[in-house]
Amino acid sequence: MGGGRTLDEEELLSVEDVASYLGVGPVTVYRWCRRGSLPCLKIARRWRIRRSALEEFLERTERSATLVGRLRSFLEMPASVLTIAQSVELMYRLDAAFFQVAEARGAVLIKYHHSEAAADHSEDLRAGLKRHGLEVSRLEERGRLRFVAERDLGERVEELRRLAAEEVDSRRPLWVNFDWEERLDLDTALRHQEEITDFVGHSQFVVKTSLLEETLDAWSGATQRRAHALHGGGTIWLSGAGLSLLRVVPVPPP
């Protein structure tokens, strides 16, 4: 769990106690209570959670095979990760799960999309994320989620520096989702990705690059291996057959 404080011997816990212990925001705990996934009761206009209810909730969560649960265990910060989806709808599902993990960790969520796309493309993105459980409207209203039209594909590192400067006072981590640079030649796109990975290693970012499986299929085996290696935070592959999580680790010394 997160680096919160240890629960004491009190039977009833406050929302803040639970949030601190789990390493999430109080808003997330309130949402669990409202949905009924974390049983709670109201005493003197304040929500309280029984220790036994929290323990049962954690047991269910740890047994859960949800996509969000899997990504929560896999994703680290800072990191540059590659996600591959078999279809556009599965890509929406991956994006939504990625951002749900980010929200629980108190991050600012940023989704870049092509500026040349149809005018309603950002609305398609919103609808796709909503279908898979991301509370888009609430997050946008609170300034926690932004949709940004990307204009210069060669300036992604500069964009990340700009974002870091904007959030320097809040000290909130930034979780960013780009689409793969299909409009650039492959060598140039991979070179840009290498620059992103180098930058992210010294930041408070998690940067995810989304790629459709049909695009990957056109690459040579050597190019695929290079792309995996450039994303030190790992590769996430979602298809109708299941979920694959792969992390590249340094070669141990002889």
C-alpha cells in the first residue's frame, strides 16, 4: 500500500485515516463509500469506516483481477510506458484505467490528441473514457484532467517541460498520455521516444504512449524489441485474449 500512517487500535476510522493508510485522496474514499464498495456509517455528520469493513475491502481488492487493479500494481513513477491495444475500444479502456490509477495517486491527468483530427475528436475521447468508468466531467471541472490538441510532434519533451513548469507550485505528479507518432517516420518517432524516456527518468511524470496492434504488426522484430526497450517503465498489451505486462530490467552483472 501507499506510504501512509499505520492504523491504530480504534475500531472506527475516519475517511482521512483510510485515505492516508491507502495512499489515495479522501475523494476516492468518499466515492467508494457512496458506491457501497466500502461499507461505512455516518456519525455526527461524519463518515466512519469500521476496521473490519476496511480489511474485507482490501481482501476483495487484492483478489480482484480488474484492469485498474493490475495497472495499479504494475505502474511506477517516474516511468515511460508503452501500451498496445488490439482495437480502438480496448485503447479507450486502457486509457481510462491508466487515468483512474493516476487519479487515485493525486496526479494531474493530460491526454494529448492530434490537432488535425475532426473537430469532435476530443468529444469521442471523452465518451470513450466515460464508457470505461473515468469520471471525465468531474475531473475536468476540478482541473485534474485536460485534453490538449498536439500540434508539433517533434516537441514532446518541450511540452513536458512546459507542463512541469505549470505544476511546479502544486508539486502534483503528472500522468500524460500521447498517441504513437504514426505521422513521423519510424526512426524519427523512436528517437523522440528515447528523448522522452531520458527526460522522464528525472521527473515526476508517468508518460504513456498508446499504439494500436495493427501498427505494431507492420514493424520488424528488431524494431519491436527496440520500442519495448525504450519504454523502461514497461509494456502493457491488451487484447481480446487477455492482458500482458512486460518490464525490461537491466542485465545483472556477471
